[in-house]
Amino acid sequence: MFHSDRIPQNEEDVLKINVWNTILQLSKERGVEPKVIVAAIEESLRVAAGRIYTRNEDVQITFKPEKGDLRVYCLKTVVEAPADAGREISLPEAQRLKADAAVGETIEIDLPSDTLGRIAAQAAKQVLVQKVRDAESEKIYDAYADRIGEIVTGTYRRIENGALILDVNNLDVVLPPWEMIPGETYDRGAQIRAVIVQVRRGQKGQETQIIVSRSSNEFLGRLLQTEIPEISSGIIEIKDIVRQPGERSKVAVISRERDVDPIGACIGPKGSRILAISKELGGEKIDIVLWSPNPGAYAKSALNPARIERVIPVSTADKSLEALVSRDQLSLAIGKKGINVKLASKLTGWKIAIKELG
């Protein structure tokens, strides 16, 4: 047994005296409780000792690093004729270790100090780092599991398998290729905003993974909340969002107060609010749509920026409508590659066919 109040006589004593300071330093650097590190060392010592005690011995470990105590030993019962070499010891052999040993007594057999030092080093190398990493991973999961839907800003550090790795408060956060806005390019060191969409708990030997997105509807919704006070305060409610990331989005809104124009409030003076969000999304066009429980009125608004003359219900069962437009509004209503009518249909939940007025 080694105690921290002793004057160190050799290198082994110094090692045992300093271990507590090392644990405290590691705890501070990694943000892991000292007791977690102590438990990890105890387990790693047990694993390493298992390579020496190979006969199913009853191995005991006493580790009190704050006192500088480290002891590994096994318990054996003194018998006349041992039948179990791992758990029993003969009387003559026991008396060589303890002069007054008697049959039926249980004695403690310490691991030699040189062997103890060797397995302690093995334990630190082989298991401790992983145990601390697992504890860190669990801590990260606990810290971020409730933050799904929150916007974070990260520094672009590197790329792995097509995914961008962002540094968010010294933590690696993953922006996968399918969560990026198509066509966007990023320079190393760039500040990138994204919304947390998934926190994957790290399995044994793996780190917790935080997935973020720029292409999700949630990201646009959070940006709107950030930029538009009437949304964050609840005066204006977002009913639905549909996106073709990087190209066009449609956001259906309603106002809970009669004197607040939801479309005007979202667009802002001279379009300042919506332009700021569009810029963040790489120039993606954002249509603010007035939600309505009436399918015809809703479809007419959803086809913005086209001017719709009339909406005719075709089939309630199939949820299909026809939107009639003048010739000069036809291409605008359909949109490039049909994106405007496609998003309007997705937003309203009704199939919309664009027809030119005869």
C-alpha cells in the first residue's frame, strides 16, 4: 500500500502519489467526473490482471487514488490438498506467505509490485482512453438530445465521406451531403449555420454523433422564428412549409391578431426580413402564403407569385383542382421545371392543374 503522505522513495512511489492529480487533470480537460475515470481504471486493471490470474482466481482490487492506494490481490483458502489451484492453496505454501496460516483460513496474496506496475501501465494504455471516450460521448448525448430543432453555428474544418465536419464549441458536428443545400460551396474556416435534426447515441467504442441540416423544412422554420419577432412571439403561426432546397420554398402562415398582416410582417419593410433569410439559404426564393381552410382560396394563395383568375374544384374525392390563369401568367404559375405548381400542390395537399383561360 502506498500513501500520499509518505515521502516517495522510488519511481514507483511517485507514480502512485501523482495518479490522483492526473485523474483530476484528465477530469477537467475532458469534462468527465473523477469517479467515472476511477471506475474505468478499476475495470482496466481487472482486465489486465485477468491476463495474469488465469485459473479463475478470486481477484480483488483496492484503488483509492486520492490516498495513493493501489493494490491487486487474490483470495485463496488454505487446504491440506488443493483441488482448485485458482481458489485454494496448500498449507505449506500458505505458511511461506504467512507464518501462522492455518487450514480453513482465507489469505490474501498480493501481486508483486513490479508486476502490479506493469499491468497498471497496460490498463492505462488499453482501456482507460476508451472508457473516458465513452463517458465523454454519453455526456455529449445528454447535453444535445434535447436540442433537436436548435440552430447552431459551426466552423467548417474538414470533409469526411462527403460530409462536412463542423466545429461547434470544440465538438465535431456532421452536415451530411443530403442535408446540404444543392449547389452551395463552402470554404475551409467558413461559418455555417444549420439546425440539429438528429443526435445519435454512441454505441460501445463509438462517439455520439450530432447531425445538422440546411436543407430541411425545420431549418427554414427556425430561421423565420429568428428573423421575424411576430413568429417567435406566437402572433403569427407557421401552418406548413414545403421546400425545394436552393430553389424555392413556400411557407403558409396565419395571424392570431386581426391588425397584423402575416404576409407583410414576414416579408418586412422593403422585403428586408425575407431577403435576409433568402440570402442565408443561398438565394432560395421564399413565398409567404396565406393559409386558408378553404382549398380553393388556399390553392390560389399557394400559387403565388402567379396571379390566379379562378380555382375550380374537379374532384373532392381525389382532392384535385384546376387553376385558371391568363396566358401571361401561365409559365409563372407552373414555374421552372414545374416547381411552383408542384410545391403549391404539396403545400395544400390537393392536386393542382394549371389551365389557360379560354
